[in-house]
Amino acid sequence: MKWRFINTGFRSGKFNMEYDEFLALRLAEKHGNPCVRVYGWNPPAISLGYNQNINDVDLKKCESEGIDVVRRPTGGRAILHWNELTYSVIMYSDKMSIIQVYEKISRALVEGLSLLGVNVQLEKSQPNFQQIYKTTASIPCFSSSARYEIQYNGKKLVGSAQRRYTGNDGEVVLQHGSILIGPEHKHLINFLSEKNPDVLSEMKKKLDEHTTDLQEILNRNISYDEITEAIRAGFEKHWNINFEEIEKQKQEY
């Protein structure tokens, strides 16, 4: 089966989320191919989990400061996408569980990050998210890690979410996630509707203590293109595949 590598560059939050779902639905209908996609966000955007309350976000402030707000087709909590590389993988589940797919994708990402000189680890435990989500301080997605999410020295570097679609040839997986390049994701707390200073202070503390980024790890600037090449190579090497690359001007949507 042919695998495609798609680099859509920097696009709006609406395009990014709709295009991920479009690719998944095409594969479910047997009109597409499994693929790995990478992209950025212009302008920066806050994405909310599929079931998250939009009132968690101060929409007026986002609009006034040019921050998009969009809902993801996947679950999880709020993320401010700003100075990151986002990946998505659209594939058949091949009867793998959610956790098994997480591990399969994460190990390919680990391979790619190692090419940048970043030696990361996979989270081994699975927190009780139903309990965590009951607290206001859990609104930022990067405040906690799921099993097989990618960390560096105990701090979260990559956050991911997954959804499944019923397809003609079996279940289709859409998994996408954020690879943090810089610390801008921490500005999320400035765009939330929560105004209690104690709660905001707790959120800030969690983001400071529980997250890291490639610039902090490598102590240098790193470009979107450099990470793109490393992630592509990581998937090809770890999964033993050769991508068919789709030129930007030929992408269907």
C-alpha cells in the first residue's frame, strides 16, 4: 500500500482541522491513501477538544489579538498552536487498539526526533482523564501526559489525540499532535475565560513544570523545514516505508 507524505505548510485553523478530517474520510471511503501530514498554523490558533466547552476560551480577546479558535475532530483539551510543527497520521487501524496505535506512531516520531539530537522518552502511565478533566486547571491539554506520549526529562514535548472512523475496508485512524518548537503554547492562559488568579497561576505552574520545547532542549533556533525532514525520515526508517510525496499545488481538497 502506498503511503503519502503531505506538507501543507502554514494554514488557518479551520483548514488544518477540516483537511485532517477530509483525508480520514477519503481513506474510509477507499478514495485515498494512508498518509503522514505536517503543517503549521497561520494565524496562531487555539484548538478545542471535540467535547470541550467553547466558553473555556475568551473569544473576544482571541479575536482582538488575531488568534483563531477552532474545534478539533479529536478529543483532549485546549492547545494554543503557535511555533510548533503539527503532524497527522491517517491509516487503517489493522485491529490495533488506541494505545497500540499511539505507541506505533510515537516510536516513529521518536526516531525522527533522534535525528535532531533529541533523546526523548515515552510516558509509561495512563492518568485518569475523566477525573483530571473535572478540575478547571486541566483546561490546557499540555498540563498532563497520556500513555506513550513523548517527553524529554519528564516534560511533555509532543501532545497527541486520536479519532476513529468506520471505513469500507476497516476502521480508519486519524491521529494528530503538536511537536513544540518554542514556548509560545504557554500563552494559552492569556486567552482563557477563567479570571481567578489562583487558578491561572496553577495553570501557568503546570505548563512551566510539565512542558518543554525543541528550542529549549537544543539551545538553538530550529526551523519548521528542519523538523519536517527529520519527522519524515523517522517514519520511513522506523516503519520501513517510502513515501510518495504530494506537491503542495497538487493537493486535493
